Amino acid sequence: MLPDEVYKRRPNHNNTPESVTLIIANFIIFAVATQLFVSINKISTAFWVVVGALVVYNFFNIRKYREDYSKAQVIAYVLSVIIMVIFFFVIRGRA
């Protein structure tokens, strides 16, 4: 039998910080939306809807877990947004 302290230390058996989960979710959704809705000649309206929904999700997620975001995690989040913008232009140019 495992002691009760193990379960208290690991709520829901999930130790991934919310900031890492948010960054991974952003990359997955952004990559799929870019592949589906962006071409060299046209950016679909659906892409902007997906990006808008992603912005709203990020806003409420960061607001909910505000105390979990340290300076390093904020820097990592900002860098991930910059990398996604670069990724957008690279994928759009290669399409």
C-alpha cells in the first residue's frame, strides 16, 4: 500500500505545469489550423476564428492560473508566441 502523502503530493497524478500544457496546446492547435486554413494565396476566415478562440482560451487560462506563472514561465510563453508567428510565415511560404 502507498502512503496517503503520495496522493496529496500528486493531485490527479498530473505534475505538468499549466504553462507547459498551455504552450503545447497552442502549438498543436496553431499548427493544425495553419495546415488546414492557410495557403500562399489566401488565409481563410476560419483560421482567424481559430486564432481568436485560441486567444480567448489563453486569456482565461492565464487569468485562472495567474499565481502559477513565474517570470521564467512568462518568458517561455512569450517566446512560444514569437515562434508560432515565425512558424506561420514559414508554413505559409512553403505551401
